Amino acid sequence: MNERLNLLIGLAMGLNLLALGSSRLPTVISVLSAQGMVLGLMPLLMEHIDWRVAAVAAATVAGKGFVIPHMLRRAMRAAQIDREIEPVIGYVPSLLLGAGGTIAAVALARMLPLLPEHTGSLLVPGALASVLTGFVLLIGRVKAISQVCGYLILENGVYLFGLLLIHATTMLVEAGILLDVTVGVFVIGIIVDRIQRAFDSLDTRKLTALRE
Amino acid sequence: MNLILEIALRLLVWLLLPPLLPGLINKVKAWVAGRRGPPVFQLYYDLARLWKKGVVLSNLVSPGFVVGPAVAWVALLGAALLMPLGPAKAALSFQGDVLLVIYLLALARFCTAWAALETGSAFEGMGAAREVSYAVLAEAAIIAGVLSLSVQTGTTSLATMLEPSAGAGAVLLAAGLFIVLLAENCRVPFDDPNTHLELTMIHEAMVLDHSGPPLAVILHGASIKLMFFSVLLTEAVLPVGSLAALAGGVLIVVLGVGLVESLLARLAFRRVPLLLTTAFILCLFALLMAWKGGTA
């Protein structure tokens, strides 16, 4: 069980790096979708399956794997951009930052006083690495949609942390977060459209000056 | 006496077999494109033809123009002799020979670039600059890959290092080393061996002014390098038990190169560092997995 879970978390960490290294927004959104599905499958491996776990897993796969990416693709189409042209942090540096962050996360997780059942698992390093990846994307990209992707990857990291407590909280919190995130992305889709209409571009650097 | 005979035999293998690989790659490419393609032995014919021709020397060049390719060829052949061939181990093997191999490859590259700069031609300088700037990144990847094998097996001798499979990180290492193979041998996503436009060449631009036997030596050296990397990739990833398995692995690598070359376009120059960094990171994660013992 642990082996398969680690494989999935490793896959999610690899997808993080793919998101950092690619300049095309459709690729980043597909990466996000794949990562959401991988994350949604994890509870099924961790707990014996009853209908509640299955329902939350199905909701996560549907929400993170299909609904949110679909909304992002629509926002992207409405804004008519599909590429991040000049990021603040270039692709090679952000890839190296992500790789360094992943290695640091693995090393750090070794030093943390974890519960014995979590020591062999990649959950904590995977969560830390995803949060770091999300931060790099949030800081390093200028287009609003890429920043949303960064925020969602960060949220995926938080979700991985939440899986540590799966035996205590029975997924109720995850279900709530999923709902919040979906509504959040829905709102962001509208905001992206507004930014596009007001400024003719999604470059968030243009939003820094306040004007009447 | 036996040892000398064995070394001579291996030398013969490394001299005779490598020019087959570019021919096979071209066959794969022709097959994908639906053409008949040049014969598999085309490079042998080319080498024979070049060997008979005379040398045209610019009156600007120093002897380095001829010495460079020769030293590069000898260095590549030396690296090849240190490479174990499956169950038939390497001709020479000692602790730390992997470092020697890396330095021999670097020496070969240095000598080719040096000979290219000798003529003072702008194109050759450009080619040399590109070759060495990509090599910086490719070398980081190959060192990380070799280090992961070394950590995995706890030795620094190529023969013992390549014997078992690469363990948990094998897939990562395979992907990383394959990208390095493409970059080091100037295959498609990095450089197009069929290009006739000097501005887009890398390796070809360095050898534009060479002719006759020096050019033959350069071409033969390039094919040795291709075979060297194919063998390295096969043995690093799979536990090769027999010579047939090794040959099969090399053939699969050649098929992969041919398919990549048929299906991909070459990358824009500014995107090349990204791909090489990816190779480095793949090898780095293989190293991480070897170091942390599979679980992390």
C-alpha cells in the first residue's frame, strides 16, 4: 500500500516540475488536471473504502481533474492567451528552484519527528514540495492564469498535508476545501475576464498602480 | 600475450562496429518516412572515400588543426576501451576509471573545439562556442547520472558499477541519459545532422574546414561516441547478462534515436538549456533515489 502511495506522490512531484518547466498554459493546466486526479486517488489507497471515502475521492477527481481545469481553459480562451511570454523567474531557474526545493523537502522530512506510520511515506516531502512549487509559480509568473495555477498547486500541497490526518478527520475538511477552491476558481475566472477587459492584458504587473 | 590479444580484439570491435550505428539510425528514419534510404554501410564507404582523399590545409593553421582530431579520436577510443561490454568486461578496469572516462570525453571535446578554432573561420568559432556551452549542461547531467550509479553500487569502477540494474531510479536515469546521448552526439532535438545551413549547425559547423583523413577520423570518432553512449545507457539501466542482450539494448537505443529524429523537430536554441536542465534534474533525482535507498 505504502509503495503504491509513494509512487503516486512521486508522480505528483514530477508533475510539479513539469508545471515549472513549461511555458504553455494549456500544458500547465493539463498538469494541474493530472495532479488533481492523482491526488484524488490517494485516499482510496490509504483507508479501507466505504462510501464516504469513495464519494470524496470521486468528488476530488471530478473537481480537480475536470471542473477546475475546464473553468481555467474557458478563462484562457476568453482572455485569448496561451503562453507565458516573459516570466519574472525564468524557466530554467524555476525548474532548478523546484528541484532544489524537492530535494530539500525530502531531506527536511527525514529530520522531522513524524509518527512512525508516516516515516516511510513521501506524504510530507510531497506536500512541502508542492507548496514550494506553488510559491515559485505565484511569485515567478506574471499572467493571472499562471498565478491561479500556482495557487492551485499550493492548495494540492495543503491537501497532501491533510491526508496525514485522514484517520482523524474523515475527509470532511477536504470536502469543504474542495468546494471553496472550486468557488474560488469560478470567481477568479470572472476576475480574469474583467482584468482582460479593463487592461487588454493579463499582466498582473499592470495592476500595481492605483489610479482613479 | 593473451592480454595483448584481447585488447587488440576489443580495439577491432570498437573500430569496426560503431560506423554501423549511424547507418541504422538513417535506416530507421528512412523507414518511418517511407523511403528506401542509404545503405546501412554508407558510413564505411564514406570513411574509405575520405581516407583516400588528400588534405586541404589553410595556410593560417598550426599543426593543431590535424593533431586535434587525432587526439580526440584516440581519447574516444581510450574511453571506449574502458567501457565494459556486458559479460565480457572492459579491457582495462580499475577503481576510479569512470572519472578517467569523463575526462577523456572532455579532452576529446576540447581537441575538436581547438581544431575548429584553428582556421579562424567565423562559422567554426560559432560551432565551437555552441558545442562547449551545451556540453557544460550535458556534463552536469552525466556526472549526476554516473554519481547515482556509483552511490547505488558503492564503487567507482565502471565494470562493477554497470553490472546490476539501476534500481528504483532506473526510469529517471534512462530518460536523463537518453537526453544526454542525444545532446552529446548532436542528434535531433539539439542539432540536425542532415542540415546544410551553417547558421543552425553545432557539431557540423566545427568540422566544415576539415577534409580527407582528418574528417574521416572525426566522423569515425563521432560514431564511436554514439556507440559508447548507447552501451552506457543500456548497461546503466538494464542488468545485461549476455552480449546478445547488450546488442539488443543498443539496437533499441538506436531505434529510439531514429524515431525521435523522425518525429521531433529540432528545438530553438534558447530552449535547449531547458531540456538539458531537465536531463540534469532527472539524473539528480535518480541520484536522490539511490542515495535515500528507494523509499525517497
